Amino acid sequence: MPTDISAKFPGWRNGREDGFDIEPLYINMGPSHPAMHGTVKMVLKLDGETVVHADVEIGYLHRCFEKTVEAKTWNQVIPYTDRLNYVSPLINNMGYCLAVEKLLGVQVPERTDYIRTVMCELSRIGDHLTCIGAGAMELGALTAFLYFMKAREASWQLIEEVTGARLTISYGRVGGVVRDLPASFAERWAWVKSQVEENLGEVATLLNGNRIFIDRMKGVGVMPLDRSLQYGMTGPFARAAGFDYDVRRDEPYFAYGKVAFDVPTRSAGDNWARYEVRMEEIRQSVRIVDQALAAMPEGPVRVEDPRVSLPRKKEVYSNIEALMNHFKLLMPGHGIRPPAGEVYCAVEGGNGELGFWLISDGSDRPWRVRVRPPCFAIMSGVEELILGEQLADIVPVFGSVNMIGGELDR
Amino acid sequence: MQPNSSPPLHDELTARFGDAVLAAESLGGREALVLRPSALLEAVRHLRGALGFDVLIDLCGADYSGYPGHQGDPLCVSYQLFSTATRRRAWLKVYLPLEGARVDSLCGEYGCANWYERETFDMYGVDFAGHPNLKRLLLYEEFKGHPLRKDYPIQKMQPLIPMRNAVDYEAVARARRSQSPDEAGGR
């Protein structure tokens, strides 16, 4: 793993052609730097303005997620998963529920699968809008940012109508979702869709032919396919380098196997390719939501399984079995108790493969919850990615990584 | 999702490395191969070179001390591999003792192993032999112990700067009550 420029570019020599050696300049970029998203520190060695050595330090947002949840019940982990990713919390929420369901062997009702698909794609739209918008803003394109925030606001308002919250949604449950979609959902989605598509078009017009934006994006931050595989990268970042892999298509979960969508790929592996892939993925997400809403069957949204689902209140008050079931699910030491075993279950997060490795010892608390954060692998390649780039180019490169401190540091 | 044409990994690895595969665990519909720690690097090189497992999706630890029914060494390092050519996944595990846990580093094979192994060292204290820069990743350098081990108390605090003494409001209120209104300046 080269962290020094001579390893990435053999034949590189520090200093000037005329023989005068320039003393390298060391810069601490972050953690409290606006472009470092508040949670990453880079120790940079510069030759002029070229980065010749980089040391990336993470961990400023470490909240002991994996240790904390070992002392919580399986249900109590759900709110913690919201906080893993603060731009697309629904995907983490649903991914965790899916993994616990696999551990339990619970099959959720079909309607739930469609609802989860719709909500995950809404989140993904918000995730990509934030990434592109903030990336453009950091290059001075504030208008693009504002347009995308407007579109994201629309999708977040819809999420708020469904879940009751914008960020701390806790909408998923083991065995289903909290409540059904509101009756006006399809109508509201039509409005969100029009907003997203309108703003996508506007931003594409603003950015696609913009000389400044193109110069800062094209050919900058190149991560070729072989190197991105070497770093285990997935998601839009790796697809922009040509790694044609998407968990939604290749190992379908929820209702992804029943909808048609394309997985956009590029081969350049630079900032521009990542920008294009994300723009295209937003369009594909809109397509998925349209199809899932059209094909969504009627039915319950929680599985009728006494091991995971609370009985209806009416039943609890009127018969003893339901009352006992209620307490069995809520009392300390009882609750959801998956059989002893392990499962590794992956979903496609906003940034790539989001994996949950759960170990159960048969008790009401998880033995181990491991999160495979998608941006961890990408961040481990950033040191190599920014070598040889200009100091100012770190900002767009890092923006295209779409680092999410919440899941990176856990 | 594995193509039927290719033989199971278990057979392939056993045929080549003999007793390197200690066991196969069936976990959530997938097979995890438990390898002898000393054979890990060779096996991974073979998986990467000959069988095309070119992506290291995940590398992490787990502590099975006290896990019901678990026998043998408690610390586990788990490897998720993926092959871009055949779209297969492989799951490898090695079990290590708590004291002197040591296994070969995969940094030479996979770039991202560098950070994953640093995190596993940080959280579990596994020593990865041959790692170029094995230091803590998420926690600070002065941190003592490895927090995801089961013997690390969940409430334990290790502040870098000593905590200020919290004001004991109960004691303050008691002292106030015992004073006469004049002394306490009660108005």
C-alpha cells in the first residue's frame, strides 16, 4: 500500500529541476476543516502544492456502536442503526432488520418487502443528492447545492410523513415495518419525483457543461479498476471504475428481484465518472420506486409471528395468550431471542455493500454485531488516491468518496 | 448463488493443503471454513491467485470467550472474500488464543487489509505478523486494552483528561438545609 509518492509514481523526485531542494511543508487538514466533514484528519506532506505523502486518521466519531449494542436487546439496536449513516439511515435500519430476520428464519409479508424497497430507494436518492450537491458546493457551485437540497428536502419530507422523523427514523422492525405507508403516499411521491427530476435536470444543465466543474472533476482522483478491487471498494465509487457489482442486482433482497433497473458503470474511475454514476443512480432509484409502488400488493406490514411481533392491543386486553406474548416480548431477559447461530447479510448502501455479521448465543442480546461499513474500504484507499494530486484537489476527491463518519467510525 | 459447476471450496482447499481446513461451519446458509492460523496466508494466496478471489470484502474479529458450546481458542478473525470473475463468495475464519493472538497479515494480498487489520488489532489485540503499520485506528494511542474483547467491562472509562468532579447536589442541598436562614442569606 503506497503512502509515499515515489511508490505510486516511480521516478518522482522531490525538489526543483534546477537542483534547489524545497523543504517539504507539512499540513494538518482536519479534523475541524469544513471539507473534512468534521471527522477526519489528514496529515499531508506537500512539495509545492503536490501531495507527496498522506496519512489519514479516522476515529473522531467513534461511538462504541459495536460494544454498546452487545448490552442492548435485539430490538434496542434498531435506533442505533439509524445513527450509523446520517444521510440514508433507512438502509441501515432495514439492513439490520433483514439480518436478524435471516437469523430467526422469519419471512416478512410481501407488502413489507415492497415498502422497504421504496423507502431504501428514497434514502438512496437523498444520499446521492447530498453527495453530489455538497461536492459541487465545495467547488463553488452553490446553486447546484441549493437545487439538490431542495430535491432532498422533498424526499425527506416524504420520509418524515411515513416514519415521523427525518433522521432518527427507526422505521424498520424485525419482521416488518412500524406502520403502513400513508394513503396519500403515491400522490406525494409523484410530487417528490417531479421535484427530483426537475432539479436533476437543472443541476445537469449547470454542471455538465461547466468548464470549472469539468476541469476539477475530469481526470482528477483516478482510481483504476485493479486498484479499487485491491482496496475492496464497492458501490458507486467502484462502479465508476468499472466494477460491475451491485448487491441489489446480484444477490437480490427485498423486492429488488422483481423490479427492472440498470446498474450504471463507467471505466475512467475519476471524479467525473463517480459524479455521472451517482446522477444515473438517482434516475434508476426513481425508476425502482415507480415500479415498486405500482406492483405493491395489499396486505399486512408485520409478520404474524409471536416470536417477533407484538400482538394487537385489542387481543392483549382480551385474552391471556396475547397478554403473555406481549410480556414475553417486552420483559428484560425475554424479547426477541434468535437461535444460537451466525449470519452475514449484505445490502446495497448508498456507498456500497453494507454488511451485517450477527452472532447470537440464543439470548435476548446480540453476542456480536459487526457492521461492514461501505466507506471504510474506500477511505482506506484515500491515502493512495490523493498522492500526486494538488492540495486543492483533495476537496473534490474527498467529496466524491462520500465518507459517512457515522458508519466509518461506528 | 454459487455456480454448480465449481467444486465446493472446502474440497478444493483440503485437496491442496491437507489438514489446513479444520472444520466447516454452516452459518445462515453459507459455509465458513475454519483454517489453521499458520496456513491462512498460503490458503488466501491460493484463493486469490488460482481461484480468483480478488476482493477482500470484510475482515473483522469476534470474541467467543464464554459463548455457549464454543470449544478451543476464543478469538476469531473472519475474512469475507469475493471473486469478480465467478461472483462467488468465500468465508474464512481462524481461531486464536486470547494471549499472544497472532496471525499472518494479508496486507501483501489486499490493500484494504491494512486498515481492517489495524481495526481488529485495535478492538481485539490480534497481532498481524508482517503488517507494515500496526497501530490503533479508531481509538487513541494511549488507550489501554482492547474494548471489544468480552473481558473488557462495558462501563469502563479511560478519559484522556481526568474527569472533573461532578458537583454532589445532594450534599449541597443538605448543607443548605442545615444552615440557618440568616447564615444562608435566605431572602
